[in-house]
Amino acid sequence: MGCRCVTRPAWFPDGLLRVSLVEIGRFNRNEAHILIGLLESEGVPAVALDGNASIADGSYLFIPVRVMVDDEDEAAARRIIAALPES
């Protein structure tokens, strides 16, 4: 199964895949995963970082989750987020 998080892979001679991720925001755990689902439904692959930080001691709810996209998808991701209604 291939990585579905990369739309434009950059393979290097050493056989490794490299992408350039940018942070589009920090959100609580639930909001981050909802946003990732929205972005992916619009064709923008996204990934959450820090989602499991400090899960053992229960403080993971207090640590923001970073939502990351490929640098080439940043503008599209920001347009999608800007179009969301204010809450």
C-alpha cells in the first residue's frame, strides 16, 4: 500500500521519499482530525503531528495537534480553512 499522503512524490537516488511539510495550524485533537478529513475530501492530503504526545499521562488533550500539508498544497489548504464559517 502506497503512501496516500503524498500527491507529488520526490524520489531521490538513495531510494527515499522526501516531502516538504508546512504547518497550517495548531488545533485541539478533535478539531485537527476533522480538519484533516475536510482537507482530504477537497483533495489536499494532510497529516497530524503530536497527536499522541503525552498520551500515557493523560495530558494529550492539552497539547495542540499540528496539521501539516505539503508545501505545494499550502495555499489551497489555507483557502479551504478561510472559507470555513466562524465559530
